[in-house]
Amino acid sequence: METLRTKDHMAKNLLPDYIQNACDWADMRNWKVFPVNPETKAPCIKDPFGRAVSDRDEIIDLFKDFPGAGTGIPTGPSNKFSVADVDRKNGVDGWFNLRAREIDLPTTAVVHTPSGGFHLYYETGDLEVPNSVSQVAAGVDVRGAGGYVVGPGTINSKGRYTWDTQYLSPLGKLAKMPSGLLRHCMGAKLEDAYSTGWRRSPVREELMDIITEGSRNNTMASRIGYLIKKLDTDLAWEAAQHINATCCKPPLDHRELENTFRSILKRDTRNG
């Protein structure tokens, strides 16, 4: 048995660094990964989302033809997290602009990028957070369903993508995306989302559309039902209040909105 372990250990050590890096992150966090060009960030393969893998042998096979490849990590439901990509360049300080939103940001994984910015990783489960460019705040992009990020350990000519262990261990649990940030993400313009063929719910497409007085109850009931399926109860209630205040003309009475929310929550819990 000891001989088998030794051979396996040696086999791992013989892997090129770029492949070992992809294997390590897939193993530590159960992430699916695919190879990217570390300079352009473009996928090295066709259908990267369909071919992304987490199994060590499959990763080796997928990466071996692309020496020095970076680790591409699909965001959104595929790996259960979304990323706020904060840039600090060209006279734009995304971190300052994000803080100006006065959002309570919990401690989570921080990956520093070679350009001087950083990625904030948040757990979002199966929620289809849309990709967006500078819609949450100037200099802050979002990578969610149908998107991806260049992962930690990737090296290009400008430097390395580095997981900052002072905020979270590589094995630590990601913080859930805070409701304040989530509200901005779900309200972002979807025209800027990457078109990658992922399925979109008709309700989600209309989530932030204006609701006129005659249709407020039925439309809010439909949107609340969607939110309850996609979010935990507290976040769903936060989002429902935001949609009511932003989209309903005029907004529903708070008690009426709360009764509708409780009714749908009770129904969905009963139906499993």
C-alpha cells in the first residue's frame, strides 16, 4: 500500500506546474476547470463550459496540449459561486466605487490579479446571477451564470493570480453574496451579459421590468415564486422588497407584500 501511495505522489510531482495548479484547485474546492490563454484570458478549447471537468485524470487530458495554460473556472450554478471583479486601473478605482454603494461586504475569498485589481468570490448556489460590465459600479464587473474567471495560481507576463490567505483559507467556505450586492447584480442590464447559451427563465428576464397598478399582485406573486426557488428565504424577501419599491408603480403596501410572500413561501414549502 505504501508503494502505491509513493508512486501516486511521484506522479503528481511529475505534472507540469500549470496542470498541477488546475488539479489542486479542482481537488480542494471541487471546481470544474478548463484551460485558458493566460495572456488573453480566452478559452483554449471549444465549448469550455460543456467540457470543464473536476476529475484529475480528465484535467490532465484536457490541459496537456496547452503548455503554460491558465486555469479557467466557470462561475454561476456550474461551480455554485459568482465573482465581483474589481478593477483599479486607467483612473478608475472600482473598490472605491463599490464601497460608495454602502454595501455590507462579508469576508470571503479574495484573489489578487496581475493588473492590480482583485476578485471577490461569493457563494450563489444555483442562482443565475447575470454577467455585467461596470453596472454594479464603475470598475466592477460581475461573473455569474455563463461566465468564468481566470483562477488563482495562473501566471502571465504581468504576474500571478494569487489567493489571499489572510482573508480565507483555500479550503474555507465562501461567504454568501450579500443581499445589497445581489440587488445590484440582479438589477444590472442583461444586454452586457456574455451570450453563452445558458437557459434563462422568462420570469428572470422580466425581474426588474416596471409593473403597472392593475397587474401588481399577480406579477409580484410570480416574481416572488421565482425568487423563493432561487434564493434562501431572507435574500428572497430582501429582493422582493427591492423589486416592489423599484418596479411597482405605485408599490404595494408593505403588509400586502409580506402576506403575498408568506403565502407563496408556505405553498412552495408544502409542495416541496
